[in-house]
Amino acid sequence: MNDIAINESLHQLIHAYKRRLRAGMQAQQIGLPVSHIRVLKGVYKFPMSTARSIAQRMQLDKGQITRILNELVHSGLVEKSDNPDDRRSQFLTLTTDGISTLETVSRQEAEVARLMTRNLSTEELENFARIARVMVANMTEHATPDERS
């Protein structure tokens, strides 16, 4: 398979996945951008995180994460509490609405994954996952510092 065919296959897969996921999110009335959903997932996965720790894990600018977190707090999906060890930072947790939103997102992602993989065998899916991990590692190894963030 030549480079053009691989590139085209990846573009088609990414866009079809995003399109289907976006449609599902709209149907569920979740109007959050992907960046906000990623931050919600980070707060959920790492309880008592701070904006700095989320930014480091996601390899994004702390200012960008802070803006997203402020929007999520304003939307009632994330709450902040004082960090007794560092008055300059605050711990982050999901609210009940944040948890509910993330559960809806997870159900929608699972549905899209089921749809996307419905005609593939377990072996084919395992091979795809392995190949994708290698491709990601290849890209990460050769990334410049700006590309990693």
C-alpha cells in the first residue's frame, strides 16, 4: 500500500469517526467541544488534579487548560476546591452534572465504536490496536517539542 492510500484511509477513518461522534453528541444535546470532553475525562480519571497537572498530562498549555476549566466550572460540570498544600492551586472534581455528561459521552463513544467495528473479528481489532500503537509511538518519537504539546 502506498503512502497516499494510507494517508487517505486514515483521513477517511478519522473524519467518519468524528462525524458520527459529533452527530451522536448533538442528538444527546451535548454541545461540548472535544477539548472540553478531554479535560472532563482527565479530571475524572485523576481525582483531585490541578490545572497544572491536567495540562502536563494532556501536554497542553496551562493557560488553554485554565480557560477550558473556567468554562466547565461556569457550566456546572467541574468544581474547584482549595488545595491546603498550595494556596495558588485548586483541586478539581466533577460535579454530578459533570459525571452524568461524561457517562453520556462514554455511552456515545461506545456506540460509535460498536458501529465502526461491527464487521471485524477480535483478531483484526487486536491487530488494528497494535498497529495504531506502533504508529503513534513512531510519530511521538520523531515529534518536535512543539508538536508534542
